[in-house]
Amino acid sequence: MSAPADVNVRWAHVGLNCRDQKVTEEFYSRWFGFSRARVVEADGSRVVFLRSGPVYLELFPTDAAPAFDTVDDGPDNPGAARHLAFQVDDVDAFLAAADGELKVTLGPLAFDEFIPGWKTVWVSDPDGLVIEVSQGYTDQSAEELRTYA
């Protein structure tokens, strides 16, 4: 079932819990082009919104311990995001620019058997959230998609 035609549903944001909002903000700003869009302070807590184009991240402070360790391409726990994903033109150039400053959790791996030129590496943010950085992904054609019932 889809939303009614008269309802304009669109993506809003992803909320991230982070131990140090400043460090997390610097990470997403430096590596993924986000910038501060809004700060909300209420009940002694600060929430920071970051924006990159139409994409927003909402940073919440927390002192809680991680619910689980994240490795490889992310956790397989139900109800948890496996990873966030970003596209770049060249994964190798992205990694070269990082010059070893990003923690690689998996890869880089090539997926040419699915899409020629598709390549991905997974890194983690300051709180251990896995971030996929990929090049060359394309959607399947409508004809190809019809083969999957």
C-alpha cells in the first residue's frame, strides 16, 4: 500500500546518537560535505542538524554505551541501521584523500559481476556507525526488476 496521492511524503533526516557532537559534526563536515543547518536547545540538551544538499543528519548527545559492536558492512541486528551510504566518483581517490585517517571496516571491494565499475569501501564514524562509500552504482531497468516477483 502506498501513501495517498494527495500526501507529499519526502525524506527528512536520520537521527544519530553521538558521544561527542563536535567530533561527529567535524567528521561528517570534513569527509561528506555536511554543514550546520540548525541548533535546538531544550531541557538542557543540544541537538545539532547538519545538511548536505537535501540530506540532513540530526545529532543527539548520549553517554550510553554502544548496544553492539559494528564491523564489516554493519550490524545485522533487526531494528538497527546497517550503515549509511554515500556515493563518490572514485573510491580510491576518496581513500587517498583520507590518507589513512578513516577506519576502514571492510574493503574496498569490487562488484563488477553485478554492475561494471561498482566499487565500495566501508568506514566507521567516531561512534562506530558504519558508512558505505561507493562508486558506480546504478538502478536496474524496469524490465530487469519485473523478473523479481
